[in-house]
Amino acid sequence: MIASDYINHLFFTRDIGARMYEKTGVLFMIKLVITDIDGTLLDEGQTNLNPEYFDIIRKLTECGITFAVATGRHAVSVKKTFGPVLDCIWIVSQNGSVIEHDGVSRVLKPLPREWAEEFWQDLSLYPEVESLLNTDHRTYCPFPETNMFYTVRDSYGFDIHATGGWDRLPEGEEF
């Protein structure tokens, strides 16, 4: 049985609360489903989700179950992956540092700009390290000709921009 068939069977063939009560003797109701992306719904670095999942997500939300995606990916990548159901999901991206719902995003505990600048400068001391700095809507790296730049842009669909060097960070951004 493929995953979407199993989820359909689990959630929609009978009342889930009654089924769980039969199995456990405890009556409860599912209120929230949270999933990762990489290694769970998709192989690492993919963005094309099986369209059957969109129907399942809609069914879950129509039943009053909140659906959330929690991932290390940037929200831009999540939006490309879950485009058809963005109106009914929560996005917890960048390893929990950004939460978005209904097009409104909140950065949780942003770095003070001086810390981001110091961090960026310190990373320049390690030429073997390829680094990124994220905002709620964009990703930055110091140079465009790195493997990291191409990987997150081409495989994950990040909106990534090169700053032009370790000594430059874009003005007006919150990291």
C-alpha cells in the first residue's frame, strides 16, 4: 500500500476517534498533523510532491485537523512544494526559526544585526565552509559560484542571493 492510500485508509474510511478508542481504550481526537519533507514525503532535495497528498491535506483540514510542515528548508522551498494547499497549511521552516500561515510570517528570535555581521565575518576564516544566512523570505551566501549556492537554488528552490563577499550583508534585513 502506498503512503497516500494508507493515509486515506487511516483517516477517512471510518471515524478515527472510534477506531483509536477500540485499539487503545482511550478516547481522543487528532487535532494536528505535522510532517517533515526530506526523507519523509520526498527524497532529499526534491520539490515535486505527489499530487495525491494535496487531496489528503485538504481532507484533513476539512475535518478540522490542522496540517503543518516542519522542516529545515526555507519557506520559499516549502511554498514551491505545497503550492496548491498553501491556503490551509502552517509552515514551520528554517529549523523552527520562521512560522508562516495565511501569508503572514514571523521570525522567532532573530539575530541582532551586529551578531549576524560578526558571525558572517568569522565564517570567512574557514574557506572550506560554505555558509548561508536566512531571512524569512530570502537566503544569502557570500559568493554565487559555490556548490551550496547551486544546490539550494536548483534542488531546493531557495530564493538565494550572493552578497558579493564576507564583508557584505544586505541592509534592512532581519536574520
